[in-house]
Amino acid sequence: MDMVDLIVTIARNYKEEVGIAPAKTKLLKLAYLAEVYYKRLTGRRLTDQQWVFWKYGPYLWEYEVMISNEAIFLRPDEADEFYAV
């Protein structure tokens, strides 16, 4: 699975359950937990991202680029839908 697709899926599901979009840090941590959970269930990696532990927890050096202008958008005019380009 592509990391951007994972982030979009998590953001969409989080918004449906909680009612608001997740913060950037929460979204990153949920993506990491999805990776860990999938690995424990299947023995395989969900994505090919290289996680690092930096400051307060898991981090992806490419994360800011992934969630910036061209990677993920939030359409406020269409019920706050997340989508990937």
C-alpha cells in the first residue's frame, strides 16, 4: 500500500468516527500504529516507509511532503472529504 493512500484512509475514517479531521501528529501516529498492527497480524509490512524514532515518537522524514499541497487535500466544499492526487 502507498503511504499517501494509508494516510488518506486513516484521515477519512477518523473524521467519520470522531467528527473532525485528525491533527498532523495524530495522523502520523495512527499511520505508525496501522503499520505495527498489520505487521503483527500478517508478518508483512503494510508500506515500504522507513520509520525513525525522533524526539517524541515515530516519524517519517517525507511526512511533511506527503501531507503538503500536492499529496493530500481537504475539500471543504464537499463535506470535508479527504482525497489523494
